[in-house]
Amino acid sequence: LLATEQTVFLNVVNAYVTVITDQHLVALDQSDVDVLTQQLRATNDQFHVGEITFTSVAQAQASLAQAKEQVEVAQGNLQTARENFRQLVGAYPSDHLIPPQPLDLPVASKQQAGAAAIGNNPNVISAEFTDAASKDAVDVAFSALLPQLSVQASAFSESNPSGPNTRSNGSQVLGELTVPLYQGGAEYSAIRQARAKAQQSFASILDAQRTAYSQATQAWEGLIAARAAIVSTNAEIKSNAIALDGTEREELVGTRTTLDVLNAQQALLNSQVQQVQNIATLVNNSYTVASAIGRLTATDLGLPVNQYDDLKYYKSVEYAGFGTGESADRAAGVSPNGTLLDARAEQPAAVSH
């Protein structure tokens, strides 16, 4: 259940980040179109007065056409991201989303992240419980080889069994001991099968631990790399902005060409796009680390939502000899239609997953 909850949260976070990233990319590409439109207008004016050749005009036209095409691509990506968000959440995202921030993680190094993943990842915990159940199944299979003792006790009281004013009382205890000798080998086959499953379940623990460790450490490395990339790309943006301004000034005095200006403008746009993607990578990796170490639940995130209490459900049905589960569902906070109940008003509320 925790693994499902974390998977849902991580998918929604990734969808949210993708939407807001694509929104920023559309805005950047549209801004580039606006700038290149002005650049083409200025280039045409220069051409008409004989300051430049038509080659410069053609270069400006080509850059503008390419920028418009990129806007169409970015808008298509945004629509795809919005549909994916709707599929996960059930509603389209707002056009004015709050920029996401990376999580404050409870680990401070790759080693800590890996150790936490091995100890707390829901898939690892699930594999450990499965392994324990498999070992119990071996004991159950062995029990078929053990002697079985059954005891029956009875008591009776009878009035007037042999005449008036007579009573007969009695009791008896019957014991039966069954010792298996040979039953066709089915029990031994069941033991071998149970042992094989136990060995397989133990291997599943190791596989789950390796997978969780890999997810946590790779996401941590991506997190660190994204932080460094944000710093370097920020410096690159500043340098490209200065270079563009200088190139435009030099173009006015004839020491630079229109192509030089267009290249400088493209370099600035590329660095701005890269920065948006760096931030998205940083946020996504922080949530991926949290998921790998088992800390991406509604409780861990401090979300003000109603939550399903699986422990209460378990305690309600642990020794239940009858009942269809309605009371257990209510104890766990679930309404008859499957939605979560408001803990205060006991009315159906939105599901936290």
C-alpha cells in the first residue's frame, strides 16, 4: 500500500513538474519569436536603405520561421503534459501553477540515501514480509509429517434411566493419535516446494534492496549534478545576455553581422531553456530520492488530507469470525463507496492517494 501511495505521489509530482516546465518553455519560445520578429523588421528596414544585403534578411526570416516552429512543438508538448496530468489527477492543471521546490531530504549524502533505501523502501519491506511468510509455509509443510493428536470429551446426565427417581451421570474422553508412515510422498514434495519458494523470496529481498539502493543513489547523484548545473548555467545566462547586448551594439556600427546577432540570441535562449530543465531535474530527483528511501507519503509530506489507516483495518479483522467488512472499513476511514471519510464529520472526502 505504501509503495502504491509513493508511486502515485511521484507520478503526480513528475506530471506537475513537466506541465510547469513546458509552460516556461512555451513562454521562452514565444518571447524568442517576439524578439526575432522585431529583429526581422529592423533587418528589412536596413535592407531597404541599402545598409545590408538580402542575405541578412533571409537569415532573419529563417530564424523566425524556426522559432515559430519551436513554439508549435513546445505547445504540443504542453498539451501532452496537461493530458497526462489530467489522467493522474482527474482535472486539468491551472495555467498559473506555483513553481515547485525541491524537497528537504532527511539524508545528507549518497551513502545515507542508499542505507535508508535498503532499510525503509516499501518494496524491500514487502519482500521481507513475503520472505517471513514463506519460511512459515515451510514449517506448515513440515507439520504434515508430525503425529497428530485429537481429543474428544463428552458428558451426559440422564433422568429415570432404569425407573422412577433414578439418575445416571457420566463422561468420557477419547484420544486419537495418528502417526503418518508413508502417504505417497506428497508431503515431501510440498516441503521441497515450500523451501524453493522460501529461497526465491530471500533472493527477492536482495533484488529489492539492490533496486532501492540503485534508485536512491542514482537520484542523489542526479540531484547533486542538477544543483551544480543550475549554478553554472546561471553564469552562462548572464554571460550570454552580455554577449548579446554587445553583439547588437557592434552590429549597429557594422563590425558584426545580422547572423552574429541571431547566433547570440539563440545562445541566450538555449541557456535559458537549459536552466528550466535543470530546475525540473533538481525537483524530480529530490522526490525520487524521497520515494526510494520510503519518505514520500502523505504523512511524510505533511499533507492536510484524510488518510487510510491500514493498521486499524487489520486490527478490526485480525480475529473476526464473521462480518462483511463494513465496520472494519469505517474504522480504517473508508466509506462504503471506497472514498475516504472525513475524520470529524464521517462524510466521504477526497482520496489522499
